[in-house]
Amino acid sequence: MSDRVTRDELAGMLKRYLADEITAFELDKAALDIAFRTEDRTAGIVAVELSDCCDEFINHKIVASKEAWDYLHRLLLLLESDAEIEETRETVWSVRQAIALCLVVFSVSFLVHFGIGYHLLAAVVPLGVVSMLLSYWRYRPVRQRLRKGAALMPFSSVGQLLSVRRRVRGFDKKKYPAHLRDRRVRDPLLEAILHIRYRALWLLFSPLVLLAQTFPERNYVWHVADVQEGGGGVDDGRSTEAASEPEQGPKQDD
């Protein structure tokens, strides 16, 4: 059910963020507060998406590519409309879980047989490489589908997007600011260092990552139900797949 007050509140915070009036921490705090208290499922999903746009450790003004800028405006359009996001959760079992389980058993056997010591690196590093390959195998098709639908997410079609847009009077999509092209949260060199650290931790703790990879995979599929006066909606039979669960492994500083 659409909660107009909550949607307007979140839309107002997003507009202020887009206008460089508030920082990422301020947006994150407001978004998480709304996500925890709202009964409007769509507002809650958008609030979590906005929270994910914010760095966990560095407070900053808006940092966004042209694609991200457009995506934020489509989320804003959703908030200013009565359209609803319908989320479907899929649980998937595959051969990847079997491979991960076999490797977990191997790592436990290796530990029991050889004990704790630097020799463990001879096992955990190759296991980490295999774990990364399993993750790449698991997320590659998801990323491909996301790239194909990136220009419309979370909408399913141009027609659906325009249908919602026509009924939101006064919606104002701002032009992408030129000064955002070179704005970064961190220096690229620091980003590279953090990425290397993330991969190193993944290698060192690969048995734990593999243990997580033995659990069923969960996909979350979004579909925008275009609510119109008198009921019903626009549905062209396609759905937009939202982000699945984050890559398994030590959390990356972003």
C-alpha cells in the first residue's frame, strides 16, 4: 500500500541529495530510518537502494555517474507516483553448492591432518581462487541481465516508464551536472589498495567463504506494478532483475 507521506519525505531527502544540499551520511540515516518504520514496501525498497549509494566510512556529497544519476531520478519518479515495486524471491540450488561443500570438507580434513601453521596457506590460497571463480560463475549472468536493463531499472519497459511519468505532474528530471564527472569518494589509488586488501582477505578466509557458498543462492526479481486509477496496471510480461545478494566473501570497503 502506498504511503504518500513517507514517499514524499524520502523523495524530499533524495532531491536534497541530488541538489548537493545534504551529505551521504544524512541521506543514509534518513533512508534507513524510513526503511525500518515504513509499511510501504516500495518506499522501503527504494530507501535501502539509496542507503547502498552511500559510503560506509566517508561522508561525501553526491557522487554519481551519468547512469547512476538517471537511476536515482527513476527512483524519484517511483516515489512521486503511486506505482508499486513487487519483489519476488527465488531460491536456487546448483552444482556450485556441491563444489563448495566438497572444498569445505577438504579444508577441514587438511586442517585436522596437518594442524595449524603457515602450511595452511598452501591450501587456503588455491581454495580462495576457486571460491572467486564460483562467485564469478554465479554472478556473471546476473550482471549481464542487469546491464541489459540498466537504462530502465526498475521499470520493465519504456512504455511503462512513460506511463508513470505522464501521471506524475511537475516531475523535474535535472540535467546531469558537469562537475560530478570528476567527483570521487576516494582517490583511485586508494580504491585499488582497498580492492587488493579485499581480495587478500577473501583468500585468507576462503574456507569460511566457501562455507557461505554451500547455502542456497537467493535472487530478488523486481517488477513495477503501474497502479492506475480504477485498478489494474501496465505489464508487458517482462521483469527487471534487481541485485542478488552481495558477492560472498569479506565485505569490500566502498
